[in-house]
Amino acid sequence: MNWAHLQKAPWLDTRAKFVAGTPTGGTLLDLGSSEGETLRHIAELRPDLQLFATDIAGYPERYPKNCQFHRGDLQREKLPWADASMSAITCMHLVEHLTDLTLLVQEVKRLLKPGGQVYFETPHPKSLTIASPKGKGAGTFTLNFYDDPTHVKPVAIGALAQLLRQDGLDIIKSGTSRNWIFAGSHLIYQFLPPSRQKYTARVHWLGWSACLVARRPQ
């Protein structure tokens, strides 16, 4: 889905709603940018933002034009950007891949401008009990938490909130991440053969991802 279509209704997607609230002409850093799908959506929704990205691997050739990329390990090394340089930070489906969140949380606090906000998203604990795709769909999509062999452990939103508070960040809100268009399409896709679209619709219908927004105090 092209997020340019959400510019007048960003509330239809939890991630888009957060990004839409970033100040005009601001700076946004995506932690764990992977192959860049989310970054490309962010650029579609907010072409005015200056984008930054980091990942231990990453595919910067797929990122939006002029996105500044740093390849680094968020468990072992600080990021190269200046203190209080980011208007917003997104961290989507990264924390469950890490064994230690200490440095990541410290870097979020350091990089955010006063009043800047961070958005975290991670699999909901319910993902531990959801059945894996079956038949031809087996191994093609992460429904059960451990379908992804790089997942280390679930991270409860309450535990993440405690870590952020300990570093001086204020918790703004938490809840479930959804794209309501995808969620609604589950009513049709549930009757169709296995496909990425079918499973994407299902996870949005189920509320598979939990999210949390925190802010650096002014």
C-alpha cells in the first residue's frame, strides 16, 4: 500500500499516524531498517522529512533517495549522529531480535530532541499461541512468534516501558498496531488460498503487533 494515499487519513494505519505527527521538515531515524519497506512508506507519506536509518545488515540501495544510512550493531556501538538531532525515531520489529536493549534505549534518549517521540512495535504475546501457516503456506510467513528463527525472545510492552522510564523517557501511549484496510480485507482473504496478502490481512485482523510511543521530556 502506498502511504501517499493515507495523507488525508493516517489514522487508518497505526505507524502512519505516528509518522504524520512528526514536525514539518523534521528528522526521522528508523532503527533496524532491514530491506527498507517501512522507510519507503514513510517517504511516501512525508516527503518533507530528512530520513536516517541503521541496521546491522541493511539494504541502503533500496532506501529512499537521500536517506543517510549507517551500518552498525545497536547492542555494541553508539550511532554516529549528534545528540538531540532527531525529531522522531521508529523501531519496528527489532527489539525481539536483541538480547540486550540497554544501549538501544540509551541511544534513543540521546538522539531524540526535547519533545521528540519514539515509536516501538513488536510481536504481541498472543503471537506465541497462534498456529503457524500450514500446508503450502508453511515457512512462508511469521504467524507464530518462533516461525522467524532470528527471534530471540518476546518483549512485553510493560517491560519495555519500564526500561524507557528508567532512562527518563515519558510513556505517551501503548496499544495494538493495525492497518484497518488490511484488517478489513481479512473478511475476504480468509476464504482464499495461502498468500502473503492473506497472512498480512490476518495479522492485522488479529492485532498481532503491540506498540508503544514514548517522548523525551522538554
